[in-house]
Amino acid sequence: MPIPKITIPKPNKTWLIWLLSSIGVLIIVLAGGGYYGFKHYNNRFLPKTSIGSLDISGLTYSQAEELVSSRWNKLAETGWVFNLATTSKTILPTTGSTEGSLVFAFDQEKSLETAWQKNHQGNFGQKLLSIIKSSLLGQKTIAAITINEALLEENLQTTFQPSINVSSPAKIKVTATGSYEITPEVAGQKINYTEAIKFFGQQLTNLEQKPIDLIVTTDQPVINQSAIGDLTPVIKKYLDLAPLTLTASSSDKTWPINQQTIADWLTLEMVDDQITVGPDKNLIADYLKNKLATDIDIEPQTGKFKKVNNRLEQFTPGQDGQKLQIEPSALAIEQALRSDQKTATLSIEELKNPLDENDPSSLGIVEIIGTGQSDFTGSTANRVHNIKTGANQVAGHLVAPDEEFSLVSLLGEIDASSGYKTELVIKEGKTIPEYGGGLCQVATTLFRTALASGLPITQRQNHSYRVSYYEPAGTDAAVYIPWPDLRFVNDTGKYILILSEISSRKLYFHFWGTKDGRLAEQTKPTIYNIVKPPAKKLIETDDLKPGQVKCTEKAHNGADAYFDYTVTYANGEAKNKRFKSHYVPWQEVCLVGKGATSSTSTMATTTPKTSTTTLPSANNTPTASSTSKAPEPIIILPNPTSTEAAI
């Protein structure tokens, strides 16, 4: 029987062809899409990218910069409102006026650069993966914000503390004989400023603006009269230490402290859940500052020199000085009393005259390495006085090799005791005196001198608003205790001596040292994103006659500005840095006496019934090119040609 022939059908390859074709098309589409996405976002922010709550997806850097600038201008213009019951307070970037104390600042450049770096790192594959990841999950950058929390809380307390009944612990008053009386405690309320400032900071970093309601809680003092036992034995122990003898390692002189002074230092305190009495370090510090410091402190006597052809010759050194260190000395006294010791050693700092050599050239101080200037024409008499006082504090300062210079540290306290006068600024709808107006002239001039000397700038904050004293825009530097600061590093390898001069209404700083062949160059500021200021603002006040108008602030355009800074060293190495500044627009501000007539009604008035507004002040902003479109040391030489000066 014949075997049947089996026919095997040929396989149908159509499905395989379709599969491979589909995969190929998919690969082409994905590759094309990926390439398109890569090309499209190569110079743009990736999908779902934001700075705070502001979406900057798909924008170029310049578009995002303009959008962020616009958002911040609007936020800074209206400010953030804090509420408590029927009282409100609006917080703006600065207090007082355009040149006032900086409460908070937004670093627009840092925020944008951080977001940009997140978007543009790695090779093609990594960037493509970033696009996909960003499309699915998004990328949020927190806005770079700096807040002067102490100054902010101080401003809030000024407005809101009168609205509550503040608690007070029981207090003690001790006599030299050991007798004492107790003032009972008073229960009250406290405001949680810490939580409010935290919420405020979150809004700033998200570029948001919502009212902030302050939280008030009851406050029962821990130290209360009913829990106080007999304190006579403890008080006697402290008074028996009198006379307490204060000594200093740098002096043979002693300072005896009698029983009454020790009694004045005693205060109620809680120790191991028991109320007792002990020395208060803060009260001791007040005594040292107000009583002993005047007897101990000696200002160093600065030297003299002759300037010949921009060189220092015939140098005469000055005399050393000394200064009582309040905090460590108060701590030493407190510890001595608590340890039943009858002596305590004061901490006294020796203030060496920085140039105590016969020849300053031994320190490398032989020639001018850089000069900066600014113009303060139009300043009030008090502002001019403060500029001279601040320049005096800086002049004669010696910056050691590799040292970081800090203007805040050098200036110290800014008040009447350090020689400053007040300037009138607007606060709480009134004109009030505030110390230190004009110090930003010193900061700005130092900044320009450090740039001219080719030094690395490690910290600099532009002002929130533009001011004519510091034009051209973008070349200013703000200073306020304790922040913002101006810092730079002396990387010349030799000492730098800071000298200054004032001629007419111009302030100059000269950095003396040794040139090392470096070349410092900077471009003229580029000013863009010009924003016109809001309409004039009127604030009603009882300080003026009805209808009388007093304008304290001129209008300023908002803008962005930048300049490029290049330092080329003798070995050919070059370092580049771009300094960017953002200025919000500032409206004209006027006070008007309550009961204004119809003649003033045509002006825009923004006077909330129950709110007080902190307006930016005259202490922090940019020197004067009137054509700018807008984008925050003294040896005083008698005149520019003088050859003799006192350091």
C-alpha cells in the first residue's frame, strides 16, 4: 500500500512583517519624538517645571526670568498682610523707605539657575530621560529667599504686642542688707510669632501671597509668687561675696563690686523645678556696658603717613587700644558668683594698631591696587554725617592675606553711642527717626572698590528698590545689621589697607597693597525688564495739618540688571562672574493730614482703616546715571590733592 504524501503548508510571514514594521515605526516615532523633545527643550525649561507655584514649563531662560520678575514685583508691591483681630500689618521687603532695613529678599538669579540646572544636565540619553520624568512627575524648585527673622518679628511686635495682655513672671527686688520684696506674677497672652514667620517663609518660597492670621495663646508664668519659699539664705550667700573683685590679665587695676550692685544682679529663676534666686547674666552685661566699659575701653590711636605719587612714605605708627568684651566677662562674673568665688577675671581684647611697623611696605602696603567711588549729592546733613561716620569706621582697617572682609562685623552697633544720627523714614504711617541712613553708600563704594581691585566677592545683596545715589543700577550693595552683609576675600598674598576720602559729595575708597599683575574688568550694566511704578500712595496721618501733603519718596522704575566681571591673573588664568540684580518698582509715597480737602482727592489713596503698612526706607538701594532705564574707608583726606592724612 502506497504511503500517502504529506504536504506541509508554507508559513505565513505576513504577521511577522507587520510586527517588525510596527516596531520599526514605533522606534522611528520614539526616536523622532525624543529628538524633537530634546531639540525643543534644549534651550527651554522642561514640562511641569515650576519655581514655587509659578509654572515656567517650556519657557526660555529669558522668558522665565521676565515671568518670575513680574510675579515678584506684584507680590513685593502689595506685601504680605498679618492679622490679629481687627489689627493688620503689611510687610514689604524693606522697612521705612526705599533705602530702609531689608526684611527679606528674593534671589531671582539663584532660583532660576537652580531650576535650569535640574533641567539641563548629562548627555543626550540622560536629558531625554529627564524630559520623560519631568513630563510625568514635574520638577519644582523652591524660590531662594532670605529672611531677617529678628527684624521681621520686631516689626510685628511693634504693631501687635499692644493688642494683647502680656504676661509677667514674679520679680524680686533685693537690698544691700539682704531684705527683699516680691512683685506678683501677671498671667497674660502670647503671640506665636515663630509659627507665623514659618508660614510667611513658606509663602515666599512658593511665590504666593495669602493673609497670615497670628495665633494667640494664654501664657501662665512659671515663676509665680505662691511657689516661692524663703530666699533669705540664698541671697545672703551671694551678698557675702562682696566685695567681689574684678581683675584683668592685661591690667594691674581692679574693680570692686559692692553688695548693692550684686543685689541688683539677682533675679528669680527656676532650678530643678524649684524657684530660687541667682545672678542674671544680662543684668551683669548691662552693668559692664554702662559702667565699666567707659573706664576700660581705649580707642587705638591711628598712625599718620605721607602720600607721594600714590605711594605711602614716612609712616608714623599709632598706639594700641583695648576693649572690654561684654558677653564673656558677664559669663565669667556669673560663674564666679555661682561658684562662691570672690574674684572674677574680665575679658579685655587688645586692639593692636594694625600698622605698628616702622615701614608699611614691610606688610606689602606700597601702592593703590583699586579705587571705587559713589556720589551722594542731594543727601541730607544727617545722611552726610552718617556716611562720614561709617567711612571712618572702615578707614585704616587692615585685611590680612586670605582673610574674608565683613562690613557688618566691622561696623558693629549702629546707634547714637557709635556716632550715628537719625534720618526720618516712614513707618506705621508716620515719619519717625531711624539710625544709620547712608551706610549703604559705604557698602556700595566698598563693593565697587573690591571689584576694581580684582578681589573675589563672597557676599553681596542688591537693594530691593532703585535709588539715585547708587546708580548705575546693578552696581549697588546693601548693608544692615545683622544682614545683609558685604564680604570679599583678600587673595593678593599681601595685606590690604583701606583708606577713604570725601571730596565734595563723592565718597572714594582706596585699597592699598601690592599689585600682582591681575587685571579686573567689568562691563557696563545691562538694564532691562523695565516696570513702571504704581500710582502715588497717600497715607493719612495726624502729624500734618488737615489737607497738608508731604511726599517722602519719589517713584522709581522696577527693572533687572546685570554686569559681567572678569579677573585675569598674571599666569593667564581668568575667572568670570555675572552679577545680577532685581529691583521692584517703587511708588511715590506721601503723607496727608487727616481731613484732607477735595484738592487732594484726585490722588490715589490707599489707607486701610485698621492696617499699618511697613514701607521700604532710605538705607538700602543703587549711583546715578540719569539716563539709566532701571532693571539692594575714613582716612578722610582734606581734598583729593592732599599729601597728609591720619589713618
